Amino acid sequence: MKHSKSAIWQKKRKRKFKNTRNVREAAQQVKKTQSQDKNVVKKENVLKKESIVKKQTFFQSLFHRQKEKAKDKERKLSRFKIAIKRWFTRHDSDVQLVLFPLILLAILVILHVFNDQLFFKLDKEQPVGEEQLGTLNPYPYVQAVAQPELSAKAAIIFDRNSGVILFSKNQQLRFSMASTTKIMTSMIALNYYKPNQILTVKRSYVPGSGLNFYAGEQFTFMNLMYAMLLPSANDAAQAIADNYPGGQDAFVKQMNEKAKSLHLNNTHYSDPIGLDDDGDYSTVVDMAHLASYAITNPTFAKITSTKYQTIYDLNYTKPYLLINSNELLGIDGVIGIKTGTTEGAGEVLVTSVVNNNHTYIIVVMDSDDRFGDTSKLINFIDNDVKYVIPPEPQQ
């Protein structure tokens, strides 16, 4: 029994250590392989450190060389500067003796060239003849002490030739324009439409004064201009705005842009007619400048100076007799331009007057008697406005 157990144990041992002679030899082999692996790792680490050290020394030596080169350059430059300074200190007087005449010579050359060019230009210019002399306009002044009494809340007399304001009352206060809004409406329309262009009435009813146009009725553009400016027909102004590309909104936008381009900074439009007393406002100064600009348009000046006109629709089915609403037209040199009335704006009148070859723009706003106030201002011009005539230039 003992013999069989020892035999089994011997067999198991042989299976476990079949590649080695005994246990001690196996352990020794394991130790040897471990020690060999450690030696290999140590050698690799040593090689890595040596390579890193070599790289560091290489870059250090490279930077060191660059620094040395830079220092050498600085030394050379400093030596050069020192040498120049020493040379200048030794030869300072000699340098001054040489440079001073050279500077004088350069100045003389520059003056000589400039002098030649100046005389060359003068030789080319021709003497100014009498026909080339500009005319000096007489300058107005007011000799009156008392100011005219007006019912208007704001008023102005503007001399168009000299650009001088001869009289003003509340010139910077804003007031509603009423139908004098149609002055700007005319400027936008004349810039866009052609005289014989056919426009169609889009609305059967427009509040305020009008000629009772019906929707679908057609007129030429010029007939609508006469209807808008003589009796101040609101339906004619509305038809002009409605036929504009984009309709009334685009038309009113163009009106405000035009006001900005003319530097009418206290003027705003909200409709092409002047019915909105809150949205349509201006000052007498802005209105005077707008009127002065408007009468430079010959078509506008011709229409506003017309007392009577008869227009027809496109089919000549119905005549419309037009009467200018400006009662002063043709009296005391009045040649235009537009009336306006609403409950909020009161009576408004913009007038163009020619007196002694001078053109005046008179504006009254929020008046109780616009024609009476304007007549007083025309008398003020006749009696109290004088002119200084500048002397003619001597030949």
C-alpha cells in the first residue's frame, strides 16, 4: 500500500516538473530571466537619458552660439557708434563749415524753382474783363421800428435774392400745414409723372374739399395738378398719390425723404393732402425755403400763377371749372403759390411776391385772416424794406 502511494506521488512530480530536472533548477532559471529583464530595462532607461542629455546640450550650444553672435554684432555696432561720435567731436567745426553752405544752397534752389513756377502761372493767366466780373446783388435792410400786427401765430418775409429774413414771428415753432402740404406733393409728382400720363382715380370719396371724382375716372397728370393746386381738390391729390408705385405710403415716404434732402428739419408729412393736423407740421422758415425751391420749377410756377382753368376727364364727358383759391393772386405783385385751411391748422397761406425786381416769399400760419395778414406784410415790404446797393468795382 505504501509502495503504491509513493509511486503515484512520483508520477505527479514528474508531470509538474517534466521540463526541469528538479525544483531548484527551475527556481534558478526564473530568477535568471527576471534579472536579465531588469538589466534590459535599466539599459534602455540609461540610453533614453543619454539621448535627452545630448539633445539638451545640442540646443544649449545652439542658443549659446546665437547669443554670442548677437553680442558680437552689438559690440561691433557700439564700436562703430563710438568711432562716429569721436570723429564728429574731433571734426565738429569742419562739418559745420561744410553743411552750412550746402543748406543755404538747397534753400536757394527751392526758392528759385518756386519762383519760376509762380511766374509761369501768372504769365498764363489773362486779365479779368468787365464781362467776367460778378454782379453784386443789393442787400436788404429794414428801417421800420414798429412791427406789423398780425393775427397769425407765425409769419415770415424771406428775400429770395439775398436769402435774408426781413421779418419773422415764431419762426421756429411748428404748426400744421393744412393744404400747403400739396406743395411737396407737387414736387414729388412732377419729378415722377409725365405731363400727359393717364392716371386713374382709385377712391370715390376723399374727405375735405374736392371735385367729387368717382372711382375709375381717368385724367391726365397735368389736369390733376391743376385740380390739386387751384381749388385745392383733395381727391386730385389722393389720386396722384394712389397711382404712385407702392401707393400712398411710398409716396408719403418720398415726401419726407425730399424734406430731409432740402434740410427741412422741422417738417414732417403723414399724408399727401394735409388733413392730419398732428402728423403734417412745419415752421414758417421751412415753408419759405420749400416755396423758394418750388417756384424754380417752371411747371409748378405756371400752375400756381393761373387764376382759372377748365379740365376734362379722359373721355371729355364732364368739364370741371377750376378757380384759384388765392384771393391775392395778381394783386400787389402776388404770383402764387398755395392756400390751406383746417380746423387744427387755422388759415395758412404761402405767397410769392415780386416787388421792384425782388422776389419775396411770405408765409403766415395759424391765422384768423390769412389774406389780411399777407397784405400787411406786403405793405411792410413797400414802406420799410430798403436796399444797400454795393459800389461797382473799380477798373
